Amino acid sequence: MIPFLDLRAQYQSIKSEIDAAVLGVLASGQYILGEEVLRLEQEFADYCNVKHAIAVNTGTSALHLSLLAAGVGPGDEVITVPFTFVATVSAICYTGATPVFVDVEAVTLTMDPAQLEAKITSRTKAIIPVHLYGQMADMDGIMAVADHHGIPVIEDACQAHGARYKGASAGSVGASGCFSFYPGKNLGACGEGGIAVTNSDEQAKTMRMLRDWGQEQRYHHLLKGFNYRMDAIQGAILRVKLRHLEAWTEARRSHGRRYSSLLAGSPHLQTPVEAAERRHVYHVYALRSGDRDGLQRVLTAEGIPSGLHYPIPVHLQKAHVDLGYKVGDFPVSEAAAREVLSLPIYPEMPVQHVDQVAAALEYAYVS
């Protein structure tokens, strides 16, 4: 069996570092926020080349607080894409605002800037492009429209740790950027975690208060806040893993290139494209096939797991039927949902496993 993801292999590769970090927190008696989380914030801000990082309990919380810090609330509209994990849209709903969708580009499956202008109204208070699968959206095109209208851009970089656009780090282009540290992410905790980054002193201050019950100091509550604090153990673990992130990213990129090279000759498969002047970090290696379900059955029979990221776009999810969208409203997203298939990829994955997966895909079309 070839695993889709092997978190045990990652742990074993840095076991002594992780164990020491966890034991250090246990010995300190400081389990919520504290020194380890503060240092993670400083180190991750440096990694993203921004002034501030605000550690929280999930990537969804990072999105929620970024929206609130940007002034989004009931009656407002926030533009995003339907081809994303549902948390992007849920964070908008948490604020009382209404999600408004714009379709994605066919090649990158990220927000199509050419369709953005038409969706802006007097109620539009923010734009959330999603850096899907580990590749940043077309930020020049998005920022041009947003800046023209004076609308803040909040980057959903939950799948894009270390991704770049024209040299700029994910999370550093818009007003803020949001990352998830769910265990399976390129930088994952041993549990839940997330972080928001920004260059705005004011927004950083607001998010720090909001994550901790709206406190500016203990028991002095200036805002109606939340319990979105990060555990110190997760902060310590993430600090260890951050030191390895670049090496892991290059391993992912190497596997991604190998997949694409081995599958380049197949007329039945469309491999992911790394757009010009972008650094794809391959959180997910998602190819496309007109016979996705049949292909997945063949892989399963060969003992190869695969994933569907994502089989139903958000505008067609039953949970969001109240938004009033229907089949055909976003044809590129709907086509991608029918066709994408995610292959096993993780830094410690043996090269021979990449070759085996590619061979199984080729066999599916000659057998």
C-alpha cells in the first residue's frame, strides 16, 4: 500500500526535536499562548516577510478574525471562489456577511481576475482569493481591481505555506493572509492550529484582542472576542517544523515535477501547471481526467489511495443553498469538481512510489 500521506514518517525524521520541544512546554507549565507561540509568530512573520503574525487555533479562525479586523460585518458582501474548501465561505458567514462567488481560471483553478470587477457592489467589503493546492492566485490582476475600488484583499493561503508570486510570499501581498496548520498541511501541527499575517499594526492589534476574548489586558475586554488561542505545545512543534519547511517544500516540488514529467505523454490526463513567476508548493498534486471516477477505481484496485479536492463546489453544497446559486452558474469550477483527482504526495515519499503511481495511471489507459 502506498500511503496518500504519511505523517508518521515525518515525525520519525525529526522525533528528537519534536519530543524535546513538547517536553519543554510540559516542564514550563505555560500551555496556552506564551513564549513558544510568541516566538512562532516572530519566526513565521519573518518567513512570510511581514511585520506581524497572530497565532490562533485554526485556519478558519484566522480567516474569521482577518475579516473582522477589515471591518466586515452583517449586510456586507465578500467575494471569493466556489472551488475551495468550505471553510473559506464559512468564515465569511461567521461575520454575518454574504459570500459572493466569482469563477476560477481553467488552468490554475484560482480566482479569475477578469470576472472580478462585475461582482463588486457598494456592499463589497473584502475579496478572498484562494491559493488553491499550493499555488498563489493572479495577485496582480486581483490587486489592480481591489485597489481601484479601495477594497481589502485577504489571502486564503491555508494550502500555500511557502508559495510565492513574483517573489512575494503567500500572505504578504494583500491586507492580510491566513494559514492553516491542520496536520496534513505542508506545515502542520500535531493537532489544530492556524495563523494570520499582516503588515498593519492596527489589524494585528485587533486580531490579537479578538482571539483572546477581546482583551487588551487581562479582564479588560474592549471587544466582543473569541477563544481562538493557540496551544503552546502546537506553537513549539510548529517552530521545529518551520525550520524544515523549505527542505520539505523542495521535496514536494521535486515529486510534483516528476509526476508531471512521467505523465506528460498521456493524452487522457491534464497535469497541474505551475504558472509563470509563481512557486507552486504542491500541497495537493491534482490532475484532471474526463474519466476521473473510473481512474480512481483503477488506482484503488492497485492499492493506491487518491483524493477528491473538491467534488462539489461550495455554491452547490446543500449547506449553502440559501445563497441561491444553481448548476451552470460557475462552469469552470463545476468542471474541475467533476475532473480533479489528487495523487499521493508528501516530502518523505520514496521516488519509486511516485513512479509506481504514474505507472498505474498509464496502465489504466492501455489495459
